[in-house]
Amino acid sequence: MRKRVDSLKLKSILKYILPFIVVAVLFSVWYFKRRTVTVTDTRLMLGTVVEITVMGEAGERRDILYEAVESAFLKIAEIETIADRHTAKSEISKLNRMAKEGELGPIPVSDEIIEMLDLSRIVSERSDGAFDITVAPIIDLWDFSSDGKGRVPDEDEIRKRLKLVDYRNVAVEKGTKEVSFRKTGTRLDLGGIAKGYAVDEAAEVLRKLGIKSGVVNAGGDIAVIGYKGGGKKGGDPWRIGIQDPRNPKGLIAVLRLNDASVVTSGDYERYFIENGKRYHHIIDPKTGYPSDSSISVTVVAKNTALADALATAIFVLGPERGLRLVKDFAEKTGDGENSVEALIVGPKGKLFKTEGLSKIMEYLD
């Protein structure tokens, strides 16, 4: 009789606690599946610090994630090898030498160079030349470097070299994959687009290798893959800080992003001070001098190369004209959101932004 009573008590207790046990087990399984494996690596490339982070599900082999990261770095190195004009054997260096010697083409080039030159042309045309990859002769005059040293060129020097600056001096034939120059002495600098392009290519390598969650960050040119901790919708967005241009340790806002790119260009990146005036590396192609129309520009887009080029163009144009340029590129995406958004810090520190940016941005006190 005693055993029967105990048995009934046990059944009664189990009746109430069994659902909780089931819930606990299911929660444990869910939690285990949500746990992630993270791999991060950092290298000096593209003239900056490049960091790649990938995240996989619990139990995923770490060596596979490392292999994916390594493949992404190899792709970045490949782009750097062909697009860096300071590397003697790069394609861009070859083009510059040929143009200098009067060999105007047509000159066969790689698919990557064609893609970068074609996108550059589009941004140049729509920005009325505010973005111009033929500005290399002017950039060399200023001799900007990371050690804070530089020089203010003579006005006559700038005036002479401005004659070589015009994006229309470069013709791109996408079908035959050839480049021609219309003027001897034309020199190309892909510094305003190559870094973003390399980030895009690295992110694409990761996606093809099955990575559903990750970040490629090349000194502020950033592409995020999926959601943080998992590629599926409903996860946590990646939070990307926007630097305060006058406080290296501060942020003015944080962006919440997934499957997107963000690039910030500012007058605080490479500059020197002379006679109390700041001279930075973002040159206005029409004047040959650093643009004073903005302090910093942040662009969010679907690909990093476009965001990179637009950030430079908007910086040169200034807030009002820059926002009109964003509107020109901001076609509606499938989910009804704009494909391009921007935050501009004007000359006096005033913030200007596109309407849709508020949906993905957190202001900081």
C-alpha cells in the first residue's frame, strides 16, 4: 500500500514538473546550437590594419574557419598586388608608366581593374568629377604620410599638374577588357576605391566558403556578413561605431548592420598642420587642394567599393550637394530600404544625414 501511495505521488509530481524538464532540455539544445566559434586574424595590408572575423556554429571545426580567413587574406593580397600604384610590378604602375611614355593604348588589363575603373567612372560622372582617380599627380605634390609630415606645394606646381587631372582622359572598354588614355602623363590612383573593392572581394570569398557571419575591416572600410553570431535573420546586428572626427577615442554614433558595407572618410586620417591650418589627403580634383567642405563622411551601401568612392566624392562636394549625390545612387532595394545612406559632419561640426539612416543608427550621449 505504501509503495502504491509513493508511486502515485511520484506520478503526480512528474505530471507537474515534466513540462519544465522538457522545456529545460529544449532550452539547453537551443542554447548549445546558438553558441558560436569565433576566429579573428589581423594583418598589415592595403596600407592599413586589416582584421577579419568569422563566426561558426558550435561544433564547427575551427581549422575550417581559419582556412576561410586565410583565403580571404590571399584575395586581398591579390587585389593589392594589381591595384597599388606604389608597387612597381602592379597593373596600375604599368598603366601609369605607359601613359607617361606616351603609350596611350588600348592596353589589356584584368577583370578586377576593369571593374574598379568602370565604377570609378560612374561615380566621377555623377559627382561632376568630385571623385577622380587621375588625381595622382596632385597627391604626389602634397606628399602625405602617416608620420604627420608633408608640404604645401607651390601654387604654380599645382596649376601645372591640374592639367593632367580629368577622369575623362581614361577610356574603359569592358567588352575587350582594355584601357586607353587620351593624354600623355595621365596617372591613376585607386586609393579611393581599391581598399573597398578588396574588402568586397574578401567578403565574397568568405560567403562562397560557407561563412554566414563575419566582418572584414580594412582600416574603416567594412563589410559585414549576415548577423552577429549567425547568418540567419533575427540574430543580433553587427554594431559599427562612427568615430568622432575630433576625438580619436570617441564615437558620435553606432550603426546596426547586417549584410551591408560602411566606409568613413575624414580629414583626421592622413594630415599635417602648418601655420595652424590642417592639410589632409582628400584632395578636391578641381582645385588641387584638400577639400574643406566636410570633416568626415560615413556611407552605408550594399558594397564597399561604392561606399568607398562615394565617401570621397561626398566629402569633396560638402553636405548639401553630397546628400543629393546619395539620393542619385539610393535606389530602393527589395525590402523597401534605400541602398545607400550617409552621415556627414559638416565644416563646423553640424551633422547631416539621409532620412533612412535613423532606422539603423544609435546616437551616443
